[in-house]
Amino acid sequence: MRLLLIGGGGREHALAWTISRSPLVSTLYAAPGNPGIAAHATCVPIAADALDDVVRFADRERIDLTVVGPEVPLVAGLADRLVAAGHVVFGPSAAAARIEGSKAFSKDLMARHRVPTARFETFRDAAAARRYCRELASACVVKTDGLAAGKGAIVCPTFEEADIAIAQCMERAEFGASGRTVVIEEFLRGDEVSFFVVISGTEVMPLIAAQDHKTIFDGDRGPMTGGMGAFSPVAAFDAVTEARVMETIVRPIAGALAAEGAPYHGVLFVQLMLTTDGPKVIEFNCRFGDPECQVLMARLDDDLVPAMLAVARREPLPSGLRWSDDAAVCVNLVSGGYPGRYPTGVPIELPHAVERDDLHVFHSGTAMKDGRLVTAGGRVLSVTATAPSVPEAIARAYDAVGHINFDGMQFRRDIGTRHGPTVSATGR
């Protein structure tokens, strides 16, 4: 089988590593890929959002299955374009991907179908948005309606901070068109969990859960990032909780999308808050998480490709996948200045000896320059370790981090632990 993987981040490196081991795959391409992905696939210089170029490449190379990693091309309709050209795709249509592409659409869908989520309202007027924040009479979260590269959710403990966040989004347009409409929701407390399922129409298959760390500094402090690290399994997400989430959230939302003419085909990332009132949806994402995908793939003891093919071909899903009992921990190494402005082209010291069976370094933002590996993004490397327990995996991951270096390198030192309650702060 000839397979094309779309994307070039840490999530896609983890997927390429996994897919390349499938006996079903004879040729793997990645567009655009990265230096780490190049160890598993032939990288082609096509941007993930260059929809026409992707379709032409799939035609020319007689691609049997396309797997779309990032949300931007999915929201833009890449799956639709490929299907119209006669290709099979693992990834939802643009209509279904609106569940991530528009928070207003997603929240309204949940409200119509009684899927538990935070109390919310949607606004296009800044004054009305400010009045609603005061009606909530408590902390709130201000979210851009559209995609904002992981920075479109702002936790506001006070009215003054909410006013500033609304100004950022709606008056100063710091998030561009994505912030013209905002969703304002109540501040939820509890354990935040990233749960993943495969959906094909109304068929659903659970994967596993992970927990990530979103802010730049230890102790869950500082500005939001695309994710500083993750771990799995999550003790708070037991079999009883998973069953409740499947019955009250996953199956209803799959049915809702199908009933409204946008059946979902792909992986759905369910961002949850485990509150005292039960699990509630913070938001949905139309793809694997990053860095959650890295720990999921590290724990996968099965071939992922047959499940992807079943979704793409609209065939019955497998009964389930096999997962390791081992824990996995991912520590992201990021550029100095991230999540703000940061330099690129910084040489990276990455000894080959770091890689082993229980330790993988997935490339998120790297490039080759004059024969050297250099930084090419805010999130640079995802150091991912497995071990019989989370504490042991933490130790292995940080031991490997100690052997990697680039000027300005930042990382959190508390991945795999929590410091107080998490909140509904996602916007990735």
C-alpha cells in the first residue's frame, strides 16, 4: 500500500514511526515531513495546506490512503478535495471538522444534543461579551471562535482580565478573523483529560486517554502554548469514567453530526474536564493531539493502519486496539522566547545514543541547514519515554533531555505531575 501522511510536526513524526511499521505499507510519503520523519518516510516539499498540490501528488503517485495530521487542512476541506478526486482519506470532511474549526458551532451542537459542557454564550459584540462575563459572576474563559494555533483560549480569573482578553480578540484583532466571534464560558474545575476515539459515521471505537501540560512554566503558570508535554495513562480516567464518556458524549456527538448531515470519519480528540458533576466537554478537536499523539503511539501495541483503512473505506471498525500496560511520558523542548517570538536556525545537539527501544525523540520543529540539524519552530523536539510506571517514564525522559541541547532551550520540569486543579483553558 502507498500511503501519504500530511503534516510535519511531532504528532506526524509519531504517526510516521507507527505507520511505517505496518506490514500493509510498502511506501510512505510525508508532506512536508521533517528531518525526523525522513527516517521513516520520503518527505516531499508540499505544505499541508497546499490543497491542490496534495491532490495532484496523490493522483500522480497513485496513493492508496491519505492520513491528514493537522487541523488546518481538514478545516479547509482537504479530505473533501481528495474524496472528490477518487481517493480514500483518514480525516473528517470540512463540515465535520467544524467541530474544531468553530467553537461557536461546536458549543451550539452540544447544546442542541444535550452533550454536557460548560455554560456558555457566543458574541460578536465586545460590550455584550463584557456584560455576560459579569453575569457569570465568577472566573471565565474567553475563546476565539476560530483556529488560533493553540493560543485562542484565555483564562480570566477577574473581570479586568476578561475585559483585556475581549479587547485582544475583538478590538485589537490579535488573533485575526478567528477572534471576531468569541465564546465565553464558565470556568470549570477538575482533572482535565484528553480522550481519543475513532469515529466512522455512527460507529465508535475508543482509544486511550492522556493528560497534557499547556502553559509554558512549571506549576501550570504562564501563557498558553501548543503543549509542553503529556503522559498516559491517567489515573483519574478509569474504565467506569470512560464508559460514561462514551455513552453521554461520544456516541451522542457522533449521532448528532450524522443527523445534521456531517458524518464524522477520523479520530476525534475529546478534551474533557472531570468535574464533581461528571465529565464535561471543554472542546472537540478533529485530529490527534500534539503532544498527546506521541504518548499514544508509544503505548500502541497494534497496527493502526487497518483501523484507518476501515474508516477511510467506510468499512466496519475493528473491535479495538491493543495497548501496552507501560506508561509513556513526553517532554517538549521548545525555543527560547516561545510561545512569543523566537529565533530559528539554532544548531541542535542530539546524540544518536539517546534513541532506544524505550526512548524516542520525535521532531516537531526542526530542519537541516548546511548539513546540521537546526530549530525551525517554537516546539522543537518531543522526548518520549516508556516504562512500567509514570514516575519511571518521567525519570527516563528527563535523563534523555539532559543529553540534548540548543541555545535558549526551554522545557518544563514537572511533566507527569499536576500542581493544583486544571481548568477549561484549552484552545489548541
